[in-house]
Amino acid sequence: MDKYATWLTCGGIGAGIAGIGLVSDARLGTRPAFSVTGALAGGAYLVGTFSQASHIFGSSARTRNSDGRFALTFDDGPDPRYTRRISEYLVERGHRATFFVLGRSVATHPEIAAQLVADGHEVANHGDDHRLLALSPPSAVRAQIAAAERAVQQATGSLPARLFRAPHGVRSPWLGVTLRQLGYRLCGWDGHVFDSSEPGVEAIVERATELLAPGAVVLLHDGDGSGLDAPRDQTVDALAGILDAAAERGLRSVPLSTLL
């Protein structure tokens, strides 16, 4: 199910929950008690599903306010056009990042995943094919994680870090429980850079710079999870400005797991 179908379906579920309250009030003559409760429950379901910062369906892993360190993270790769360039530039500048990779992309470009590890970066789990997990049962979540694990292990000789980022941050009520059972920690991010929407290099630098602080988690993209091969040149070109701003603040990017 693509993201638009997921939005519509989950919106329908939220409306349905609110509708149950309306019907209950109408039948029991209790208006507005059940209507208000239904509206709140429906709203809570949508916030828990689509807000990666929400605690409704479980909390994301928290970082320590570590002096001089923050985490640059990259989603949706590896992509042969961008990932290697990003990795090499970060190493040249003395930074390390966490790459939340897709299993299908690692299976297609195993040599790039192996290079990330050789360069000292952290490789973490972003699922197999970037499907949104709002309506996926626990068995489907496990399959997504297992497929990415297999691809990473075959490419690098080791399993990915036990960190998982849900595509688009979309969650289900059982995602957190399933991840804990598998020994994973759910990872979010701070603020919104939206580099994948290609707002321009200056906008990406400005938005990322606003987030730079000890313990911050910055989300960027080195690939396109939609499978449409959208360009990430702006992200690559913005790295110099982002790292310059980090240097001015005495900050260095480190693997996310070291900050949790």
C-alpha cells in the first residue's frame, strides 16, 4: 500500500472511531460524552500513526545531551549516485554517520554497504522496500526487518545495528512491541529538513543548521525510498555548509547508537 492509500485508509479508521462515538450517543442519549471520547480517540490514533515524535504508540529512543556530538542520519540508500560521495566526504571532514538502509537497495548495491562499514559509518535498518507500516501486522514488520538484516549481513559480513527507523516515521500500535521483541530500538529525528523535497541547497543548510545541537538527530536522504530514483544532489551539495556550521558550534557527527 502506497503512502496516499495509507493516509486515506488510516483517515477512514480515525473517522470511523469518531463515528462510533456519535452513533453511541445517538442510541443511548448520552450526547456529547461518547462523541467527544470518540473524537479524541480517533485523533489520538492519527497522531500516534503519523507523528514520529508522539508517545502514543511508544517512544522513540532518546539521545543523551552529549557535549560536542550529534548524529547525522541518512535514509533510503544505498544509492550508487550519492551514498559513496556522502560517505567519503564525511570521512574527509572527520565525521561519521548512521545510514538507515533498505534491504532491496543493499541487495542491489552490496559493495556500497560494505564501503560504509569500511569507512566507519553505522548501518541500521530501514526495512526492505520502504512500505509504510501503519497497517502491516507484526508478521509483516518482522519480514521487513529480516529481509534487511539478510541483505546487510551478506554485503558486510555482520548484522545491521539494532536500530530501526520506520519509513516516513509512520507507526502502528504494535510496531514498538514488535521491535522490542526483536531487540531493536525505534529511532526518530529532530525537526524537519525535508531535503528529499529538493527545496534548494541553501534551504537544506539553513534548516539543518537550526537543528544542530549536542545530542541532535538530523535526518537527510542519500536515496529515494519511492523507487523513482529522485535526485539527492542538493543533499550532497548541502553537506559542506552543514558541516561548516557544525564546526563553528564545536560539533562532530557520530554514530547514532553512541548517543542513545
